[in-house]
Amino acid sequence: MTMCSIKIECVLPENCRCGESPVWEEATNSLLFVDIPSKKVCRWDSLSKQVHRVTVDAPVSSVALRQLGGYVATVGTKFCALDWEDQSAIVLATIDQDKKNNRFNDGKVDPAGRYFAGMVYL
């Protein structure tokens, strides 16, 4: 039996308060992730080593790739499309708007391309 040698290294000292929802984007060699309490969606380019961020207006709990390009994220109680060029989030839908203590907690896309996201009561 042989042992494999695995090298683990920190490639991005981002200092997130609560970094979650990692998604690899093959087309751009980028890692997307969110920092929930800092209200940021981040995209790290593995080739340039640059980090690009979009700051939103509520805690952001997940990010996903759109089939036709671009990104969507769960922000507070909203599904939003992200625009990296103008650093904005466009609201696509709002869920549980009447429940003040609810927000999205996490989300992922299934193999069929559907974005599933769950809520949390705080």
C-alpha cells in the first residue's frame, strides 16, 4: 500500500467573517463564495490571483452559476442576479417578505439546473 502525498495550502487569505457556498466556475478558473455577515459575494480568479467582490444590502448565503452566464445569489429574502460590471444585485423574486426574522440560509443548484434554497428564522 502506498500513501499519497497531498499538499494543502491557503491560496486566498480573505479573512471572511463567515465564508460559505463555494462554487467552482470552470470557464473562468474562478472560485465563487459568499461572506454572509459582510454581505459580500466574492470571485477569486485562480490565474490572476485577484478577488472581485459585490456588496449587497442584506446577508448573502449562497451563490450559483446561471445556465446562460452570470450569477444568482440568495440575499436576505431575495433571489438576485449579480452584475459584476456595475457591482449591483437585481431582485428576481422575494420570498417570505412578511416574515421579518427570516432570511435564506443556504442554497445549491441540482443537476437539472434548479436552485434550491432554504430559509432560517433568526
